[in-house]
Amino acid sequence: MPLILLIVALVGLKYFEVWKFGTMSWGWIIGLMVLAFIWFEFIEKMLGLDKKKDHKLDEERRQARLKNTFEQQNKRK
């Protein structure tokens, strides 16, 4: 996500020609866009980072469901 924010900031600075960013080549920004694309489409999947978030969310849901079930059973007794 920080990479995407950096790209957006650089595009804005380049477009409005702020300070030294006005003379910067568009190639650097396009290069960062290509890097972000490669990261999110290939590297993140190879490292399993996209699934890690899903597994963490599933584990949190499972823990909440177990806690809720045990609380309901304790109320019945």
C-alpha cells in the first residue's frame, strides 16, 4: 500500500510541476507502477502474503464463534 501512495503522490507532484518533481522523468513513475504491478500480481502470491491475511481473518472468526458458543452453553446451565 505505501508503494501505491508513493506513486499517487509522485504523479500529483509531477503533474502540477511542484519543486524538482516537475523536471523528473515520467519513466521513474512508470517504473514504480510496473514494480507495483509485478509485486501485487506475482511476488505477493508466490510468497503467500495474499492468503495469509485470509487465514488470519478466518482464524479470528473461528475464535469468535467458539467463544460465542461456549458463552451460550454456560448460560443454559
